[in-house]
Amino acid sequence: DLKVVGDSKLNEYPVDFEIKLYDSDDVLLHTETVTGNALINWIKTLEEVVTGVKTIELTISKWSKANATAKIVEFFTAYAEVYYDDDIVSINLLEETEPHVGTIPIGNISANEISIRLNNINNKFDPGNVNSPLYGMLKKNRRIRAWLGVDLTGEILNDENEITWYPLGKFWSQDWKVPEDDIFVETTGLDRLEFLRKTQFDRSEVYTNYSLYDLFELILQDAGVNTDYYIIDDAFDDDVIPYAWFTPKSHRTALQQIAAAGLGRVYCNRDGKIVCAKYTTPATPQFTFTRDNIFTKDHPVAWSEISNKISVV
């Protein structure tokens, strides 16, 4: 794929531009000429696969706004690697609701993360290995996708078995750990809501007769989240707020405030989309625990919080 992303905040983008692909010997492999573009996010899938690309060059000859500097947010496609079986030392997935002190449990936001360890016995991930294709690429915000594969036939696993893959979600890496005296590389990935914790919503405006659905969408679009990456429960459209006002805060905190007002919750699903959902009491319990499968039970005292607690093993 070829990709050129302009500035969505200022609504500016390249109109006429040219993309050239070169190999390691500076031999031109492909030229893509675009005129009259009107998209901030321009993406094209090539009809034929181009391999061995070492350098991608973008030349802009016309910008959407006069006397403005060209601002490209994203240009080259991603470098991706897939790891199976022995390449994976461990995967730990944490999915939980983040309790907020002083509030009821409903109206909270998720805090999902994944911790992975990959085999580094060949020193592929070493920061000083200039011959590695990953040299200089172990940085923050590398996208991580993980799956669990299941053989539903129940037979002995072999190359001919058909594996069904279940996604665990989409995450973005934090710092990488590559210990010199061990044979693994380790990182922790956080979900899409982590980005909203670092961006600010600071509109000084009173929103009159906005539904909670409208407010959710307002916050997400202000944060620059594409409509393909979030799902809002239609039930929030029935909750209309006469006057809504937000003091300056992060987009994530604003989402949490709206969820608390509508007795909902916000989390990222296994497809990596932000979900704003109403809480509904299930008709029947999903699990039943008895004396046979409860080992210990404790009621910790938490006077500083409104919600009661019980800790069960």
C-alpha cells in the first residue's frame, strides 16, 4: 500500500504529489503520480506487489492551502513481522475495569494491556545489531497484534490442521527491554485508550440539549479517532443533557465522565475498537461459584471508597 496522511486538525493535505520507490541500489522500482487529491488520508493498494523497497520518496507540488507549510503526519507503510510458537516466550493479557476512587463501579473505563516476551537467541533485537532488519525500530508506539490459535478438530496438531485464530486486541508498545545476559526481548503494549489519556479536551463551550451519544462522538472526533475505530451504543441517544460543560481534561477522562452519567462503560474490544456501551444486567449469571470452587473469601475495609469490595480466590 501507498499512504500519505495530511493534517486533520487544520484540514490540510497535498493536492498534487509524486511517490517514487527505490531499492537498495537506488534503482527506481515504481512511480505513482497523483493530481487533484481531496483526501486528508490518501491510501492506494498497488495492483502488483513491489518488493525490495529501501527508500520511499514523496515530492509535493501543490498543497491544499496557500502560503502554508506542508505537514505530513504519516507516509510510509508499516514494517511487519509475524512470530509463532518457539519465537514467543510468553504472552500475558490483562483485561480489567479501572476502578475510580469515590465512584460506583459502573461508569469506568478499561485499562487493558499486553506483556510479551520474544525469543532473542540470535540477537535480532539487540539495539547494537546494525545487521538486523529491526535496527533502530525498537521504539515506543510499535503496534502489537496478538492471536490465540485453536485447532477445533480435536486431532493431533500438524501442518495440515486448520487453525481458528481468535484476536486478543490491538496494542502499542511502551519501552523495550533487551537484557544482555538473557535471550529474550520484552515490552508492554497498551490499548488505544492510552493515547486519549495524553491528549487534551479544552473546548470552552456549553453544549445545549446534547445526548450522551452526541457527547461521546464529540470527544472521540476531537481526539482524532476515525469513525471506523469506535462503537457507541445507540441507547445513549435517549439520554439528553440540557446543558453539558467540560473543564479542561484529557479525552479519556471526558469519556469516563460521560460513561458515569449514562451508567455505561468504555473499553477496547478484541478488534481494537473503542466501545462505549450501556450497562445491562444479564438475565442469567455467566458462572456459578459454590463451596467446591471457592478457596478463600475476604471483605477488605475500604472506607475511602463508596463501592463495597469482596476478594475471592
